[in-house]
Amino acid sequence: MPISKKDEFPEDIAAQAALHAALGHPARIAILNALAAQESCVCGELVSNLPLAQATVSQHLKVLKEVGLIKGTIDGPRTCYCIDPKAAAKMSLLFGELAGKLRSKERMGESCKPKTPKT
């Protein structure tokens, strides 16, 4: 089985990239905003508030669930979704760490300065 270049990165960086990728679609951001606004939500309720077909919303929910941002509980013929608080805390930490690293470079003015070679 061929190894992907993605497999050569540390697991935490790969997980962070998957999280960023999952957030890379406006429909998923809208879904997260809708779920954050209430304690739980049924897929049909999300569909009525988004300009997307039910099957498309389900696909976006699947992506968010695969990266662990949301949880789904089956309730008869419906699935009730909510944000996973542990995942939300982890996401906040990951984004905070990255933003902190970027801000520290900005404060130091080293963002685009080339290193001078040592002689």
C-alpha cells in the first residue's frame, strides 16, 4: 500500500489539518453556528434553515462528525445533532496556539525577514 506524504506528518498536525479542512466550507460553518445557537438540532430543522438539499446537509454533517466536532444521537427515524464540547475546547486550543505563534512573529517583526547566513 503506497504511503501518502500526509502520513509523514505528526499525528497532531494531521488532525489539525483535518479539522481545518472540515471548516473549509461555508455550509459547515453555518451548521456549527446553528448548532451553537441551540442545545440540539434535528437534521430536518437544519435543512429548512440552509439553502441546500437534505442530502447535501447530511454529507456536511457527516464530515463534521468524522472530525469529531459534532455528535449525533439516533432518535427513531431522526438524528439529533449537537456540538461536542470536548471537540470545541480542543479546536479553541489548536486555533489559539497557532494564532499565538503567528502573533509572536508579527510582534517581533520577523514575518518576512530573511535569515542572514552565518560565516
